[in-house]
Amino acid sequence: MQLQHALYSIEDGLAKITLNRPEARNALSEEMRADLDFIIQDLKAKAGEEVKAVLITGAGPIGMVCAAICKQVGARHVVVTD
């Protein structure tokens, strides 16, 4: 599967997942959810053998997930603070 909004690698027993939508503060989207589902299934298959730990990070200056795409989750009001 070609990942659209996440980067994924395994090195020395560490799986690194990078949420890769910095232009949207790494907000979850349907495409990112599909990427994460694929990654989680792969991690389950490799747990304990190739993968000992998982690091989740985000691309860009903000880093981690800020929010989900409001229209996709049906939110009516969103407040973002720094």
C-alpha cells in the first residue's frame, strides 16, 4: 500500500510513525486513518519479533495531531488555542 499521509519505518526494533500533513497541523483525515490502519495491522504482525517499541510523531513545526478534519467527523464547533 502506498501511504499518503504517514511515514513508517522500522529500525533496530523501533517502529517510527510520522503523521505527515504539516500544512494541516497533522489533523486526522480519512486518508490518514487508512494509512494508520494499514500501519497498525503491519505492526501487529511484527510485534515482539521485529518491533519492540513504537514512536509516534508529527511532521513540521507543530508536530502531533491537533484535530480531525471537522467536516469529516461532523463537528459543529471547534475552538483551537495555542
